[in-house]
Amino acid sequence: MIAIVIGSVVAIGAVIMAYAHWVEPFSPRVSRTRVEILKPNSRFAGFKVLHLSDFHLRDNTNPRIIEAINRTAKELGRENIDLICITGDMIETDTGLPLLEEVMRTLTRIGPRNGILAILGNHDYNHYPLSNLFLEKYIVNQKNDTPQLIAALSRSGTRVLRNQKHIIERGDERLVVIGIDDFISGRHCIQSSFEGVLASDTVLLLTHSPDVVSHILDRKVDLVLAGHTHGGQMRLPLVGAFVSRSRVFRRFSAGLFNAGDMSIFITKGLGMVRYAPFRFRCAPELAVLELGPRARAEQKETA
């Protein structure tokens, strides 16, 4: 009897791991979320942001991932996307640059009316040994050619924000997009990023690591878009995200929630780190966020 139970557990485990390795990573989903951060009667009501993150491209990236991303992105050409925002870790090693250029050509064909903005994540600067899956502090194995990455993005018409802001105007209203450089490797500069931001602005902040949030709670930020967590990649029943690599958001590894008046959206991302090529109950995500006015009486969940 014990042997039968053990055999059944092993068989079920093998099926789950096979599914997590061969099926779910190649089945991206489009999520649609309404985010109520605008003033009443704002000219930006209905503004659509496509949020992408964590491609983790490299030379041995399974081509099925690229095919799935391209196929799903093409479908979004009918969505009337206003802005595409990419929150880092586009490559894992320099060998992923040709694949990234292919993906960016597809994203460009979506035709976002206000272009494509990107920030850099820790993997865009460095790649790491296997031990980093288990260590709190990151150990750099080798540096990536970040200037080549930025050049590749520029060729696609993508603007890379490195502690900079990008302003979109509609009439007398401004949507200010702030891009924070990689927090994990200490390249962020919050003070300079917020220079010139007005109290009347709607502020969208892009960061790779959601841990930046604990450093901007006193700033005027309406919506934070972050990646890095991959949603945990493996989301276990009752347990939730297997790992989030976030000190602040251990419980909230993906989705929309609030910290005071600030909304935070963490995407599950699109790729996987090479040392953990699995996704279970955490499909790759292309997140469409539609901006709307704040409700008069809001019930907010605090992180």
C-alpha cells in the first residue's frame, strides 16, 4: 500500500513537472485590468498601457517562447494600445540580443500611439551563477554588454529611461512616466527622477524590482509598474508563489494592489531564468491596464 502511494505521488509529480516545463511556459495570457488613478473627467480616461517584463532571452531560449510572444502580441494590435512599458530583464545574456530585436519588431507593429518605453533590470546589466536562486545577495557572474542592449532597443524606436521621465500631454494634463534604473545593482536615483514633477500630474513609475516602493511612499506616485518576481513562476496550492525575490512583496508577487493612495501592479513576466525553466499555475503574462478615474469612496488594500 505504501509503495502504491509513493508511486502515485511520484507519477503525479512527474506529470506536473512535465506540464510546467513543456506546456505552461509557452501559453502566454493577456490580462486586462482597470486601474482607477485619474481625476474625474481626465483626458487620459481609457488610456491603455501594455505592460511587459522579464523576457530573459538568451541563445538557448526555446523558440516556442518567441513564437508564443509574437503570436499573442500580434493579437494586441486590435486593442488600440496607447503606450507599451517594459520593466526590465529583457535579456539574460548578450546572446539574447538577436531574439530581443525580433520581439521588438513585433511589439512595434502593435502601433502604440505614444511609443515604447523601457527600463533596465538586473539581468540587463549582469548574469549570475546558479547560487543566486537561493542567496539573498546577488553575486555577479559576468557583465552583459548593456550599451549594445540599449542600441538594439533604440533601433526599434524604444526609449530607455534611466532615472529619467517621459511626459505625455493631452490638453493641459500631463501623464509623467518615470523610469527608475536598476534598484538591485544600486543604479537607481530617486531624487533626480522626480525633479520637475507637478502635484497636478498623473505619475506612472516604472521599476524592475517592486522593492523600490518602500523608498517612494512619500512621493507623488499614482501607479507603479514592476516585474522581477515572475509571479513566483511556480504557484503552489495553499502556499502561493514559490519564490518572489522581493523583500517587500513576499505575499503580493503578482497583480494589482495598493499602498495608501499608490496603486502597484506586478506582472508575472514572460520568460524564465535558465536555472529554473518551469511555470506552474503562473502563465506568462501580457498585461493591458486601462486607466480610469478614481472612485469617490475607495476601499484600498494595503500592502
